[in-house]
Amino acid sequence: MKLYRLINIKKPLYSVEDGDVVGVYEREIKMAIKFRQMLRVISKNGEADFYPKWIKKNCPTISKVFLRPEEPMILYKLFIPRQKIITEDEKLKKLSESGVFG
């Protein structure tokens, strides 16, 4: 049994300076609860892990129409923080500050 349920988001709802706000389908959250899995949500700028029961309790919902107007899909809004990309110069600087090079 898998520990995580992976969700790849290609296009976030909107982006802010600190990260992306994405929408996750209610069906995915229900499946993760059923199989006792955590959700790992991956967007272009970062990734984060969530407990599905926490999402259902704390995150706001939106309904969005994709195909059938009489049956809108329910999405939970999640914030994915932006991951900082560390360059080679920054890695070397951290190593030299910690005293690795003597």
C-alpha cells in the first residue's frame, strides 16, 4: 500500500509571491481518507504534504464547472509554499561557514 497519494497540479488557481494556491478535487481527498494515505500535492514551484482529514476540516471549498453546468466539481483550496532553489555558490558558502574546508 502506498503511503502517499500524488497529485500533480499543472496550472494553479493563482500564484502569490510566497507560493501557489491550488485546487484539489474532493474525490481525491475522499479516496485518500478511504485508503488511509497522505496527499502530496506538487505544483510548478513547490510541493507539500497534507493530511486529508485536515483539509476537509480547515480548507475552504469552491465549486467550479468544467463539463456539465448542473454538476459543478468541488475543489479544496490549498496553499503550496514556493521552494527556494539553492545554487552551487550558496551550497559552497554554507559549507565554508560550517568549517568543512578547514
